[in-house]
Amino acid sequence: AASASAEPADPESLHEAMAQAQSVFTALIQRFEGEVAQDLGHGLLIYFGYPHAHEDDAHRAVRAGLEMQRSLGQLNQDFMQRDRVELTVRICIHTDRVVIRESAPLRAPVAQGDASHIATQLAAFAAPNTVVMSLVTSRLVDGYFICQPMGSYFLDELGQSVGVYQVLCESEAQSRIDIGAMTQFTPFIGREQEVGFLRERWEQVKSGRGQAVLLSGEAGIGKSRQIYMLQDHIAAEPHTRIECRCSPYYRHHPFFPVLDYFERAIWVDRDGGPNGKIRKLEAALEPSGLALDEIVPLLASLYALPLPARYTELNMAPQWQKQKTLETLLAWLLAESERQAVCFVMEDLHWADPSTLELLGLLIDYAPTTQLLILLTFRPMFQPPWPMRSYIAHLALGRLTPDQVRNMIAQITEGKALPEVIIERLMAQTDGVPLFVEEMTRMILESDLIKEKEDRYELTGPLPPLAIPSTLHDSLMARLDWLGAAKQTAQLGAAIGREFSYDLIRAVSPLEDDVLQDQLAQLVDAELLYQRGLVSQVTYMFKHALIQEAAYQSLLRRSRRRHHEQIAKVLEEAFPETGAAQPELLAHHYTEAGLNRQAITHWQQSGEQAISRSAHAEAIAYLEQGLALTAGLSETRVRQQCELALQTALSVALTASLGYAAPEVEQAYVRARELCEALGDDIHLFTVLRGLWLLRLTRGEVSGAVGLVDRVLTLAEPASESHMAIEARRAAGTTLFFRGHFQEAQTHLEQGLALYAPQDHTMLAVRYGQDPGTTCLNYLAWLLWIRGYPEQSLSRIEEALALARQNGHPWSLAMALQFAMMVAKCRRDPVAMHDYNVNGLM
């Protein structure tokens, strides 16, 4: 916001001053690649992160704010002299995620969300001519600026409190490494071999054999930390350290990294005026032995400093001046290396201006005969323009190993163990990138997902999907935004999953084949995707889980649902074998598409398939996801039928996982019984009562089990399904066995066995959790031993083992082996007992 001073001013003069100030502000904003969304007359609404995201949008906003504050001070001097007008400005910054709604042509897009509203509200707490920011923004720029807390303020309209900080100035920190050096570093894990390599190169430099090392790797992989570890190692040795850093703000500013180094190293206090700066420049250059009358005018021109009378003004063509500047900077660096060994660092070459790259090329050419170690860092997108030579080495930093990630997490938590499920989630989502590991671990430590105990952390509840930390969000989004049109292909791929085939994305993408292939190649070149397989069977995989998540979250909800629905339909129609083998994949896509009925069907199929494979933990997860969706079904009877099918299958999985008598098993069966009675469904009621019978019998509640057996027998009598009769006889025989009615028990068990046909009833093991034929044989073997028929007992247990192995159902085989051990114990056969026990443990 801007306003006139208390002194009355001519409205026209005030208008002209405000228009001039806004023009200057707009130019500054554009320099930092911000977007002026609205001209409010008395102020500006500015977006950073739209239309293109940058990894440092919060930093850009704050730096732009400080520049606007400084520039208004200069403008006010002119305004006061000219029109007796003085403007004030309040610059307020808040960071949040918003949805951008495109407006009509020539109208600014509208950010829907609280970000702009909160930023506007902060003006009420800001003093004139200050820059303030919210707590959210301050966390993103922590360490890069000197700030003063102003307290917490309640925003009535939003019903929430917002912490407010005043930004005083930039700090000396240029990177996360600088901030770590001022506070506390994350423990250095791994990379010992790489650090050893840099130390060995430094030893060669000290003997006069100059070296160049190119350190490449993605953001957060540890390039700068690698250099810091070397510098820490050689800190006590006599040497000169020259650190330069390329900047995304000055990619077209000639020699910016070197000029920035001079400004930071020589003009630390930024005071003294032009003459004072010239004197400091002379003092810094004098030890090099270079001719000051040649070098000072060249460097002064780059800073637009007026020359003192003792120097001759430059009068040369621009190209000749650039060439002389290159020669001067090169001569200065070589002169420094003649005095003592030099560690010359140039970071972030992917943002380097062409003149700086030209200077580096010349420096590398001269390096082998100097005491000069050149360390250059860059991301994979940058291709070094220099040919490889014997004294040039390229180190591509890779990810940390799983053990190193675990070690790093333990160091961050100071030895207090996190729950294993969190560690596994962190390892899966961070993919061994140190920065990702650090930020996500700290996010968890600061969240309410865990509570701290004396020697460990415990979950406070079920672990939800982990969000992308705000400290990483901008960086990930920037990588996506720079892809241009390929971003949409990345988003579509992210909706499919972490890994996807070319055939599938081609089937769901609206692009022509050649365009789609070009965009996928662009994603591979940018190292967002890995590509593997032959031309006819190409598959792609997101390099990082967080990249996939960022691409996915950048989709609007309606776009996500549209993608998921299309993917699910294509999978069913064009890839039926995939849908049959992975019904959980279809279930996921239908769930995210908001098509609950179809999703429930496939979650049920996924659960039943997992049960058939004895993957009971997975089955429980699938079936519970299906149950969570049933509340969204509008028709009561359909909802009850779906829930009944899921509860019945869930009961089987819970029984196998937790045991027959677990409370969770009882809860599932009781709910299923309620649904059967509401629907009048005797087929499912039989299965449910059979489960409750087994639960009561296992708990020793014999009277309750007897009553349920009677109901089970009653339901099985008129049924045409033979499996019901088999299970009813099995239940009756087992109950009578435990009551000591051995003759009657044998009759029921033999009747059930007579009805059993392996070729027809194999799947009963999946429906009921164990094979009824095997179970009948198990109890007959035990019963016959008790009744005094040891040979018949042995014959029956061998039949049970053979049938269980034939059916291939692990739980049924385990039960058969258990009964075989009991029979062997009764027979006093320890060798057989040992063999059965070993087979049971395999």
C-alpha cells in the first residue's frame, strides 16, 4: 500500500509519484520473475510462483520486497524536492498453496485461497516503509535474512492466529551450507570415498599440478557439503579460498559470480562511497602484482563506479573491453595461485552466464601448471562445454544407501528410534537424497504424528500419507514448471503411478505418438524419469517418489478424477490381464476417480485374491479400504450388500492374521450377522455363523458354540450347496469331539469327508480360512488314536498331509502338520515329531 505524508499534497502530483513508484516496483518484480496480478490503485498484488514456479520463490519475494523498500527511499528524495510528496510502503508476504483461476483476456488471473487475503491483512500490523512476512514464509527463508519477531496476531475473518516477522536485511548466508555453518549441520553420512578423492587432488595441487573437479548431482544430493568437508579439512593449511556462486537472478549478467565475490570479500560493510570502494579494491588487488592502472578501471566499470582523477577513463569497443576483462580476471586468479595454493569454487553452473563460462574455460586451460584446485558444481541439466583431460575429473554424486539413510535418520533424531513404519516410509519417499531425508524427518519430528518417549518415538495413531514438506515443495514444482508442455505428460504419468508402461500412457494420453515420445524423452533427459526395457516394452519410473507426488498434487482435483477414470477404463478394456492380476490397481484408480461402486468391487476382489495367496495383511488393508467407501453409496440395500461381502472376507483375513478368538474377528462377524439378518441373506449367514461358532469354540465357550452349530446344521439342510453341508458336518464333528462324544463326532466328520471332493472344493480354504477336507481328516486322526485305533489314526493323518500339500494352502498344511505332531507324540515317535516340526517352520 502507498499513501501521502501527513502534509497535504496536490492530488495530481501524488498520482504521478505513485505511478512512477509502481513503475519502478514493477520492473523490480519482473527482475525477480514475479507476476503483478492486480494494480489496486493504492498498491500492487504480486504473485511469486505463478505462472512459473522457482525453487526459491519465497526468497525472491522477500528480496524483491527489500529492493522495493530501498528504491522507494531513493524515489522519495526526488518526490520531496520536486512536489513535496513522500510515499510510504508496507510490503507484506505470505506463502500458501492456491488454485489459479484463469480470467478473461486482458484480466489478471485470480488466486483462490487464503494467501493473498492473509498478506493483505498483515498490512494492519506493519509499520510504514517496512517488509513483513508470516511465520510460514519465515520458515522457508530462515537464515537468509535478518528478521525481528513482531508477535502473533489474530485474524478475525479467518479465525486463526498468524505469526509476523519484520525483515530487516539480508544475512551473509548464500546457501544452506552457510546456514548450517552458523547453526548446526546435519550429520555427514557416507561420501567418504568422494571426500578422499578431493583431498588427494588437493595434495597434487600443492605440488604445482593444478586440478579441476566437476561435481554433478541433483538438488539436495550433497555437492556443496562435499566441498565444505574439503575446506574444513584444509582450513589450517596456508591457501587462498575463492568462493563464487551463480545465481538464477543474474543468468544474463556478465561475470556476476566473480563480481559478487569481490563485493562480498572486499566491500563487506558496503559503506565508504565510491572512493572508499576503489581504495578497498586497490588494496585487495595490490598483492597480486598486477598493474592497477589497467585492472582497476576495468573492474570499476563493471560496478559502474566513477574513477578517481588518477585513473584514465576507458575508451574501447565493448567486445575489446570484454576481452580485456577476461584477461584481467584470468591474470588475477593465476597471480593468486602463484602466491600460494588456491581453492577456487564456482557453484551452480547451471545458472552461469556465458561470460563466466568463457572465463572458466580459459582458467581450466591454464590449470595444470598452477597451484589451483578448481571445484565446479552443477545439476544434471548442465553439460560442461570443456573437453575432458587428464587433470579434469567428473564426480557424479549418487544417492545414499538404505543403511546410510537409516543412519542419517538416527543422527537427526539424536538416537531416539522412530517407529519402523515411519522409517520405511521415509526410505521409500526420500530415495536416498540427503536433503529429502533431512527435511522429511524434521517435518515428522515437528508434527503431531508421533509422541516422544524416553528412548524412542511412538505413533499417535495410524500413519497417513506423508505430505511434501513446504521447504521442498517449491524446488520440486520448479523442476516441473521448467518442462513446459511435458509437465502435463509428467502429471498424467504421476496419476498412473510411480512406474508405468509406454503402452498404457499412450492409451490414455491425448497426444500423438511422436509428440508423446518427445515429451517422455524430455522427462528422461531432465532426470525426472528412468527409462528401461526394449523399444516394444518400454517402461518409465519416476526417479523420486517426491517428484511423482509433486506432479500429482499439482493437478486440480477434477483433473485428477478425470485421469483416474480414464486410466481405470483403459486398464479394464485394453489391459484385462493387468486388471485381473492386479485388481488393487483398478480399485485405486476408481477410488481416486470418485466411482465408489466400481472401486468397492475391485477392493473386494483384491482382498479375496490376497487371501488366496495367504497375504492376509494386504487383504485386510484392501478390504478396509473398500469398507471405508461404502458410506458413500446412496442406496441402502446396495450399500448393505457391499458391506456384507467385505465384512465376510475381512473376517477370514483377520482370523488368519490375529487368530480365531481375536476381538477384531468377533466385531467383523457380529456386524456381518447384522447385515445378513437385515438383508435376509441365508447364504452369507451360514458363513458368518460358522465363523462365530469357531470363535466361541476357540474361546472355550462351548454352550455358545453348540447353539451356533445347531443353526449352522439347520441352514445347511435345505441348501443345494454341498460346501455348506461339508462345513456343517465338520463344525458338528469338531464340537462333539471337544465335548467327548467321540462316536457321534466320528460320524459327522466321516459324513463331511464323504461329501468332500478335492477337484470341486479346493477354494473352500479361501472362503473359510482352511480346507474342510483336511480339517475332517485331522480330527479323525486324533479321534481314532483316542479310541484305540493307532494304525487308522496314522493312515488318516497321512491322508491329511497329502491333501493339504495337494491343495497348496499354507494354513491348512500348517494345521495338518500340527495334528501330525500330536499323533506322533502320542505314538512316542520323536523323529517324526522333529520332521513335522521342521516342515512346519519352513
